[in-house]
Amino acid sequence: MGLLSEGINEVIATTRFNAAPMGITCRDDSMKMALFTGSHTAQNIGRERWVVANIVHDPVIYVTTAFSDLPHDAFLPVTVNGREMHRLAQADAWLAFDVVIEHRGTESMTVRLSSLHEETISSTVRPVNRGFNSIIDATIHATRYSISRDPELKKLIDYHAGIVRRCGGKRELAALELLMKYIE
Ligand SMILES: Cc1cc2nc3c(=O)[nH]c(=O)nc-3n(C[C@H](O)[C@H](O)[C@H](O)COP(=O)(O)O)c2cc1C
């Protein structure tokens, strides 16, 4: 499991010149991702069979990559076991995985990950911040809300926005402003 912990790790998954927040579930020594087949991440993984998990603590990156694309210079090519992979240039740590597709349906697919390499670049200690955590929650709800416009999801987003305003720092507030623009 290395740098990841038991449970669901919300990372920024990078594939070829693409980044998106994704969950990696670690349980009983197995690591898996469940992907909606419509995403670029799922399409790239299906084609190239690798993914990099980037650990970052910038809330703006979570919101940006959930709703849009990063420029090419945000990615750093790395060679892992003879294969070129792309990690985020500003990752605090990154883990490269080989991917085996376990199940592929019309709407979703499940993949199993095997760790190939991991590197910690910055080991800065980060105290728990509810504002950051609520940006993650609000962004998950917002990705669904942007498709369904379900008012119940909007209530959840507004609840988390309240926590971000109370507990977040400047980056969380900037991430929230961006998030609200994406779902306008
Ligand atoms: C914290 C977080 C976790 C997410 N986890 C997943 C996931 O595990 N699987 C998935 O398919 N989408 C997940 N999403 C939604 C994708 O990030 C979103 O659909 C994104 O637009 C996909 O981008 P892509 O098309 O560049 O891959 C998550 C979103 C957030 C904010």
C-alpha cells in the first residue's frame, strides 16, 4: 500500500496529459479504482494500462481538474519500468501503477492496481483543515450536480460551502469561488 492508507484515498489521478480527482480504494492489500467509462481517465487507462496517483494539498487543483484541463506544462514525464508516464509537476508525492481491468461495463469499470514506484517530494506536515475536506466533498457533489441539477446535491454543496467559508484559508476560498462558477 506504501504511501496510501486503508480506505478510499482521494488523489489526483494522472494519465497521458490528463488529470482528475479519483478515489483509490485500499482494502486487505488490494488497490482498486471504480471509474465512469465516459471520463478521459477511464479511456486513457483502458488504452495504456497505467495511472499515476498524485498526492497534492492544493484545493484549487481538485476543483480545476474535476471540471477542466491543466496545461501540458503542469505534467512531468517520468519513465517507470521503461514506460513513459505523466505525473503532476507540483505533486507532493506520486505513485505509479500498472493497471489490470477487472470488469468493464457500459457505464463503469473496475480496475486493479499494482504499485510500480513511489516518491515523496515534499514531506511538509499538514494539520487537518475542515475547509479543505469540505472542498473535496463539495467538489464530488458538484461533479454530479453539474450533470443532474438535483436540488438535494445543491443543498449538500451549500452545506460544505459554509464550512469552507468558516474553516478554510485563502486557497480553500479561491477553490470555492472557482467551484461555484463551474456550477452556475
Ligand atoms: C474527490 C473526487 C473523487 C472522485 N472520484 C472519482 C472516482 O473514483 N471515479 C470516477 O469515475 N470519478 C470520480 N470523480 C469524478 C471525476 O473527477 C470527474 O468526473 C472528472 O471530470 C473526470 O475527468 P476526466 O474526464 O479528465 O477523467 C471524483 C471527483 C472528485 C472531486
